[in-house]
Amino acid sequence: MKPRLQLPDVTVCAADSVTPALAARALEICIDRCDFGDAALFSDVPVSGRFRHVAIERMKSLDQYSLFCLRGMPSRVETEFALVIQWDGYVVNPDAWASSFRKYDYIGGTIYPERGPPVVGNGGFSLRSRKLLDALPKLAFVPGAGEDWIISHVFKRSLEADYGIRFAPSALAERFSYEIRPPTRPTFGFHGMPNLWRHESDAEVLRIVAGGPQSWVTSKLYFLLIVRCLDNDRTLLAGSLYTMTRREQSRADIERLMALWMPADRAVAVVAALEETYANHQGQSPGA
């Protein structure tokens, strides 16, 4: 039996006030696959598990989550590194770990902004050094910007020049994790609801979705998950996910929502492909 990956200098941690039970699930998966020096869930709701629960004030917005990651989390991590995860990101391939990850102060999957070049730094599954954690509380907060964007884009040059922070190169980041574009090789971890189909069974994906807020079923990320399932021969899962949305929205409303982020004709085609599944679930024609 191959020995387990030993990461005694890493704290795996998550902060969550919306889906703490799912965040705990992600932590448990990481703990199943690696031996960490510490594990912590920062939440206003107590959840038990093989991690320490650290009580914090409820985070009511993305800005409050970002503030906590920048100013609250660093002092609560005692190891040399923090592996920051979210409910939809966790370790998937321990064998993909590379000792060279520790040479850098920040490493996460590649972010692809609408404008400008790709940026290394998705925060939903990211490794952060003690040096970076100590520097983060000194950064000015930028409302409306995610904490990972603040670190990896807004203040990247300042972090490099003023604090000696080293950001991992893109090639290494692609070995560490992925979010937007499909991986070309096994990665240590991943982030993002649209990627759940790669790592979970149909039943588990549905159980995960059922554990989240109702608003998920009309979100862009949820629709993207459905489309990826369709495109990768997970049609039964796509149909089940669509049925959860269809019970809340009309066909026309779903087409309209999808058309907000994909070509309208593509949205119509996707919905048409899923309507038969919905009809079968309902046992009758779906209607308008």
C-alpha cells in the first residue's frame, strides 16, 4: 500500500456561513486523502468532524467572506501553509502533489477574466504561505472584489515588491488545481460546482445540490454544471438537475436565464434536449 501524503506543515481550512455542512464534507474528503498538520472550519454554525470548529461571526456577503480571508483567517492558522478550500473544492489526486508547491507563497487555479491575460490565483482551492498570511491583513480592502482577485491581481505587484511574495507560474498552477478549463493532466485539487460531475457519482451530486440553498438551481454555475453533464454523456444527471430547476421555473424563463451567459440559440437547444427528461420525471408533457 502506498503511504499517505504527509503535509504536517499545512492547515486545510474552510470558512462558510451558507453551507457549513458541505464545507465540512469537503474538509473530510481532504482529510481522507492526506495527513495534514491541522484542519479547521471557520463558521458561525457549529459542525462536528475531524477538524476543529472555530466560531466566527456570521458572514452575510461575499465582501464579508473576503474580509475574513484577508484579516480574520491568517491569525487563526498556526502552520507554515494554509490550504484554503470551499465546499466545491477539495483534494482529488494526492499523487499530483509536488514539493515545488512549497517554493511559492500563493498558488491556485488559473482565473480567466473577461478582459486581460489569465491570472494564477483562484482562491477556492489555494495554498498560501505564512509569509503571505502575515501580509494579507495589511492590504486595503476593495469592496466588490473577491479576496483571491485582491491578492492575485489588485495587489500582486505590491505583494511581490513590498513583501517578497512569490506567485506560482501558470504551468505549476495547472498541476495544482483547475476551475474553468478542463485539466490536461491529474491535478492535486479542483474548485467549482460545474466540475462536480468529474469527481462524484450522480447520486452524490444530487445530494450535494439538495444540501444547498434553493437559489442554486437558477444560478449560472448550476446551469454550467448541467451543460457539462450533457456534453460529457452524463445525461441522466443533467436531466435530474434540470428537473430541479424546471419545477421552479418555466421553460421560457430557463431559456432566458441561460441566454444571459451563452448564445440564445445554444440556450434554446440545451433546454429542448432536457425537456423530454423533465416530461418523463413528471409523467406528463412539460407545458410551456
